[in-house]
Amino acid sequence: PEVDWVAHVKRELTPVSAGRFFVYGSHDADKIPPGAEALLIEAAMAFGTGHHNTTRGCLLALDRLIDTGWQPHRVADIGAGTAVLAMAAARVWPGTVLASDIDPVAVDVAEANVIANGLDGRVACFQAVGFDHHLLDDAAPFDLVFANILKQPLIDLAPDMARHVAHGGRAILSGVLTTQADEVLAAYDAAGFSLESREDLGDWSALVVQRR
């Protein structure tokens, strides 16, 4: 139907808490809890408002890694959508986070979000298929890579992920149904990763794997 879906979704979206992170739209700016790492994400034509359990699972996995005191120096977000995960990492760690997406609309949305959150210069957004970009090749190996995509692209990405993640580095993988998680984990085990943690939220899994 001819409906302004973005306006409709804005009315429906409520803020999302995931550990220390608080993802909100501008209409809920008065609800930010004290001390929260707040990320402004407006409803738009790109995936990643934090409401889907895949995004929330990644944020919770990130929150736990932060609590361990771990300090990655090189971080990338592959299939970044709105860049919510890249911005979350940039909020808590120094350095520039690389955020790529196959969709040029998502890249535009991500760039606007980076500016809206005062992270201009801290998150670099660009179009790429997987790791196929000179910025990603030049910055590798990464200490942490987010990949919140889908089962088959994650499986296809496993060998490239191994080439781009440092030994001892981690990848946070999602976009995976709980029934698909073992298949994804098998591909990453074969590529040289071990499961560190798994977060199941509803029908979806977020997987933290470490490069051996």
C-alpha cells in the first residue's frame, strides 16, 4: 500500500537496551538512561535499528567483550546496514572502525548516522562485497569483525574471514536462525575459528568465534 512506512515505523519503534548500549530514535531522546552509550538510529531504508534480535544479540556480545577489558585495535563491520554495530565499537574503543555494505543506500544511511552520532571521522563507511575492498585489505588483520548478514553469506565468507582476522582475534556473527547456527559454526571451525560464546534470542543466534 501507498503508506509512509518510515513514518509508520518511527511511531512503532521503542528504544532498545542491550547491556550498556541504548538505541533510540530522536522521538525518544528524553528516555536515555544516565551513563548509557546512546546511539541515535532513525528508521530508514537500511537494516539495523537494534530491534531485531540479530542486532541486539551482537550488541550484547559486544557488551560482554567490553566487560572483559579486551582492547581491539582494528575493527570492521561487514554488512553494516545502519552502522549501529560499528558506531557502538567506536563509542568505547579508540581508532577508526571500517563499515562496509553491499547496498549503496545502506552506505548513505550509515554515513548520515555516523554524523548524527558525532562519530564523523571515527567510522569509515563504504560499499563493498564482503572483504573485497582495498581499505579492508590494507587494514587487515582485524582484531574484531562484525558480520550480521545471513547464513549462506556467512558460510561463504568464512575463508575470507580467516584471512582477515588476526590469530586470537574475534568475529561476532549473526543473521543466523538457531536451527542454522551449527552449520555456520562448522564452516568457521573448518576455517580456523573456535566458538567462544553463543547468544540465542528468540529464533536467532549471535555467535562469537575466535581465530585459532
